[in-house]
Amino acid sequence: MDENSANRHVVHHTDVLIIGSGAAGLSLALCLAKRSNVTVLSKSGTSAGSTNYAQGGIAGVYNTCDDHDSVEEHIEDTMIAGGGICDRSAVEFTLKNAHDSIEWLIKEGVPFDEKEEPKTDEQSPYHLHREGGHSHRRIFHAQDHTGHTIQDTLINQAAQDPNIVLLDHYNAIDLITTKKLGLAGNRVLGAYVFNIKTNQVETILAKFVALCTGGASKVYQYTCNPEVSSGDGIAIAWRAGCRVANMEFNQFHPTTLYNPNDRNFLLTEALRGEGALLKRPDGTRFMPDYDERGELAPRDIVARAIDHEMKKLGADCMFLDISHKPAEFITKHFPTIYERCLKAGIDMTKEPIPIVPAAHFTCGGVMVDRRGRTDIECLYAVGEVSYTGLHGANRLASNSLLECVVYGRAAAEDILARLPIAIEPPEVPDWDDSQVTDADEEVVIQHNWHELRLMMWDYVGIVRTDKRLERALHRIKLLQSEVHEFYSNFRVTSNLLELRNLLQVADLIVRSSMKRKNSVGLHYNVDHPEPPKDSRPTILNPFENM
């Protein structure tokens, strides 16, 4: 990668630009690096994304001798959890590639937990968890910090690779395409990016670009996602001309720690898989009243049940209780959660944990094919930013990390096959901020940010109505107008870029929710409780009037 800093504007050149440094971006980078130069962008530190915070694990049938499990049963579990809205071909593609993808992670050095008991040659040596919606134990894990272990392993491998350049504290602004420059076709050429450390906009030119930016749960007031989950890739792709699908399906994780000082901490599904029970403040269970699978029902059912109980009782929270298990078992399998709860004054070996649902995962996103290709030539999207068809109306626990690796490897294979005939991007105009000034009212950004997130929680949350959606869309349009004026007159900042993207994603979520006239999975509209009559995705096209 070379740089030309004449006129203070920095231009980078690379074969492949990857925006995002989680499991999707790093899997893609490592598979590409043997035959290409790769630049990986991180908005914050290289380990600030959602992968680093994933506790549960990665789902996959690795050895069919264990527990009589099969890929076909994993497929059926995923289809059921998805409310019949999954693309079966995408489900089959992903889950049939699970074994090879998990094997790749193991070869890269990810130390998944192994069984303690003696193993035979016919059995997998790995200790597997079971989570909600799964009919078998098939969750590979590293205690209760699997995501951190995967992230740490992959980032260490990437840092040692001479063909991978890691750039942290860079915020992508928009893609550069031939269409935007008035040239033929619609091919991506790179991106304008904001260097947070220097407060300068730079240009990165690339033969291929991959969006691996994660989801958009930060659009909600309460989320267990990290600060960087602001839907950047979805908004950037939409502005460039990509279709999006199923944006109405936003997964709310049923169990996050209810604590004013630590409200972003997720309590893994594996707790319930190992016997934790959901209880009312009086100590009685309630999940059997909602679903015969009890605590192991899919996340949408559990989250709505908790939400209903809280509203019915006027309670601030419900409780998750695993204290009936031996203390040694709890501290061994869930050391991170145990320590975090102790800091909050809760001993989970002796008492229940107060919990509430929180926004957790974006099941829809940028439409891609089996190779991660988007509607724009040479532009890919991998991971939570994308819509592959795997998740449908609700994501089955621990399928997300698997999707990152499977599609990261598939996209890498496709890019490497096309690289020898790829066209070098032409020179493009430098970013021009000569007509704008520094913002003099940053409070406007902060106020609109908080208003948007609270409104989305109240109007477009776990339970929705037509009237709430109409009000939300009206207010989003007003906020978008204000932010557009701000964006047009002042130099960019990270907060402004994130708010601009959050508003775009909120608009897509609301419009998708209004288009779906039924209730299924994560989209529950009181005015349309009837189940769907078909399994088609909700698709929005930026070139259509809506």
C-alpha cells in the first residue's frame, strides 16, 4: 500500500479493502492474504466489534457420531427458529459448510473447550453446549468468552501477515463508485474514510471492497452490542445503490443484566442451555406458560414473554436463576459472567440474576448471493451487515459466527478467482470540505441521537403497532432533514457520521416493518397478529419510490 500526502490529502491503494475487523472481516482477510494485499479498517480498536463480545459460541455439526446429531437436524432447527422465512438454500449452504469452517478456525489456532471424560476415535473431542432452539448439543465454545477467543486468535494471525494492513480508528463515510463519478456501470472503486486520529478525510482505492461492519442494534436505546454497532455498512451500501432485505427483523436478546451501571452486558443463551430458569420476582417460572420448550424456546418467543411479564406485573425486570446448579459447575463454565455479576453485587451461585431484553442482532441487511456479492460490481458484504437468507424472521443462537466464517471464506474464494483480471481503479476526486466549517452546535447531534434511539425503543421495539410505526417514520424524516443540513454545512465528525447512518437504518427498519402486514418471528405487530401466508423476504430498493 502506498500513500501520497501531497496537498494534505492521503490516498491509499490496496487490492482489497475490508471495512470491519470482526470474525467476518478477519476470516476474509486471512483467506485473501496469501495471494493479495488487504487493508482492514476498524472504526475503533481492532477488537471493538460484536465478535469480541459473543459469549455463547459457534454452531455446527462437526461429528455426526455425537448425540446422534446431523446437518439435516441443524437445518430444520434453523428453519423453525426463522419462522418459515429463511431461504432454505442459504441455510443448507451455510450449515453444510459448518464442519470445514470450524476445522479452519481450529487450524488457525482457536482453542475450543474439549471434553474432560475419555474420548473414543469415533467421537468429537470437543465439549459442546446446547442453546435455545437447538435440538442437540452442537455449540463449540471457549468457556463463556468464545467471541473474544476467536477475535484474539484471528487478529494475532492477521497482525503477523505481511500482506494485511490493519488501520484502526477509521470511520468509513461513503463508497466511491463509477456511477457516482458519472462513469459507465456501477462498480465500486474504494471509499472515502474519516481518520479519527487526525480528523482528516482520506481516500482508499481498491479493486474490491467488502463491508464487514456488523449490525445496527445501536439504533435502540437499550442494546447489549458495543458502541460501534451503528449500521454503517447497511447505510453506506444503501446510499451506493444496494438493495436491503428483512430489516424489520431485529433480534432482542432475552437476557441482559439489569443493572444501571452495566446495562450492556449479555447473559449467554448457554446459561439456559445448562439449566438456568426464568422466574418472576416472586420466584415462580413463567416460560412454560408461553411455550412447551420453556427456557429453550427461540429468542423471539422468550423475549416477548419477558416483555409481557414485565408489563403485566409493572416490574422493572425478570430473573434468571442457575443457583440450583453446583457452584463449581457455574464458576467453571461461566467464569466471565460470574465475575461480572459479582462486580454488580450478585452472586449467581446463590441468587437469581435480574435481567431484561435488549437489542442484539440485525437479521436483515444488504442482499448478497452465496459468494457474498452485492448489487454493486466488486462490492461484497459479509456477516451481520448482510442478508443471506440464513436467519429468516429470527436468528438461531450461535449461527451468526458461523455465517461470518462460511461467507468470509466463500467471498475470499470468489475474489481470488477474479483478482487476475480485476481492473485498477482510476484516479478519483479528493474529498472536498473547502465549503464547510467546523460545527458550532455539537449538542444538536447528541440530542437527535438520544431522541432517535429512545423513539425506536418505544415505537419499533419488541411489540409494534401501525400507529407507532407511522409516528416513528414521521419523526425520522424530520431528523434526517436536520442532519442532512448539518452534514451539508459542517465538517464531518464520527458522531455525525454515526447519526447519519443510524437515521438511514432506522428509516429502513420502519419502512420494512410497515410493508410486512403480518406478525412472524421478531416482527410482532398488534394490529396484524396473523401469521404470514408466504415466506418471501421484505425487499427495499433504493431506486424505487417508496
